[in-house]
Amino acid sequence: MAKISVYFNNSSSRANSDVWARRLRDHFFRHDISFHHPLSLIDLSESLKRDIDLQVDFVFSVGGDGTANKIVQEIIGTKVKLLIIPAGTANDLARELDISANIKSIAKAFNQQKTLTLDAIKINDQFMLTSGGLGLTSAVAEKINKYRKTTPGFKKLMKLSGDLIYPLFLAKEYLSPLKNYNLHIDSPDFPRLEKMVESCFVMINNQSKVGGNFTVAPNTKNDDGKFNVTIFCHQNKLNLIATTLKIMSGVDVSNDQDLIIFETDQLEIMNTGSEELAFFGDGEILCRDKNFSIHCEHKAVQVCKFNEDVIFNKMINLEETRSI
């Protein structure tokens, strides 16, 4: 019997939470399972600290990448295992772990007892598991989160549009004048001698895809001790749009002269301008600053992953046992 704590996104509807609670209670009735609806980040933090003290085995995150991100801030470096139940918009982490919003998929991911220990990317004093960055893409994340909190009916629109909400807002940003930032980049793996770059946005990627199917870093892995850095140095908006469309279509852009792409485990970014920049990660604004210290926390968080190979091997073993 496992100890399980289930956390719901406090911005989701209570009716939806009740549906998930009933499903989970029915499928995990043999386990010690409890349900939590934290009303604030402080409430969430205190509850997770109690879970750690009580040696809870699993934390289930019912929500999107942002919900999981808030949980990760507390359980990172502990023995608690995280299981994602995708009930958000993009659900990039759940998609990476092959977990769908289906109770059978969730139960299989749990019952396999197959965990993957992911790297976490630390940005100043905050962590993320998927992808993030600063500049134009941060503006997109900020506006979506603002509309989600202040505009009636926007959550329903997000649910209906799904992954399309991100390229739609990105296209809207492209209608505005292109804004570049003078950034000082420092990393042992930075491929250029000149460390000053002019960039409209920088992506930090711990997995290949972001926003559903935006494959910005096709060869990046989330457990190899490194993260991908992609710096967009386009001065011409049409060239930027062309590169973005290629990435969305899965076209290789590694030879694009306006891109700086490399893998590293540590990175320093300093905005030499006067303004603080927002850094987003896992779909949330993590911090605002002029200086960002970014490094990889190798093998930091245990997560449940749905692995068809495990089920296939179990079936093979069962058949072999029967034939003996």
C-alpha cells in the first residue's frame, strides 16, 4: 500500500476536481490516498512539507505544467515520486512522459512502478522541468496567464483551442515591432568568442517540444545532465517568422545563421539594458531580473512514466511462463 497525496489546481472548477477525485478513489482504493485543494502557494508549500515529513510515496498533480511546477519547487531532491495527471492546456511534461488524461493510462503509469529521474533546470532560485526562456516568448506566456486570470470565458477558450492558443498568441506578437535585447551570454559551452548578442528571445529547453508540437530542440533529453540553449538573433521579422514556421513544421534549422544553438549545464545571462526581464518556465513566469544564473540539477525529480515496453515485456514473460 502506497501513501498518495493528490493536489488539484486551485483555479480549476470544483466539479472537474470532484470527477477526478472519484476516478482516483475508485482506482486507488487499496492505497492510502488523500486529496488537497490548496488555496495559496503558502498553503501548497506547507501541505507538501507535511507530505515529505510523513514520507508520502507519491504526489499526483492534477492540472497543467504550471501546477506541476509549483509542486516541484517543494519535492525536488526528495524521495517523493511525481505523477502528472494532465488537466491543463499544453501539458508538455505529461506528453513527454506519455501520460494521457485517461484513468487507465494514469493507473498503468502508477502500477508499472517505473520511474524516471529527471533533470531540473534552476533559474536563480526557481526550478523548471520542461522549457522556458525570456524575451518574446515570455511576453506570450505573460499575456496568456493575464487573460486566464482576468478575462471571463478565456479558460473555456483555452480548453477548446488546446495547443493552438500558444501559436495564436505568438502570431499576435509578431504583428508588433520586433524588440531585441542586448544580452551578455556566459557559458563554458558558448560557441562564439564574442559574448554580446542582440536577441529577440532565448529558449532554455529540457525536452524536445514545447507548447504541444513546437519542436525547438529535437535532440534534447531531460535526464542527461545538460539543457539546450537556442538564441534567436533575427533582426528581420520575416526571417524570424520563416524560422518559426520551419520549427513548427519539424524542419531542421541547425544551419540557420540567425540562431545560436548549444548544449550546456550552466549559463549566465545578463541584460545590459535598463529593464528587468521576465523568465518563464513550465508555462509560468518564474522570476524577473536583469541577471539570470541557470544550471542543471542532474537527476533531481522522480516521475512516473507510461512505458509500453514494460507492459510488452510483462506479456512476453507471462507467455513464457505459461509455456513451461
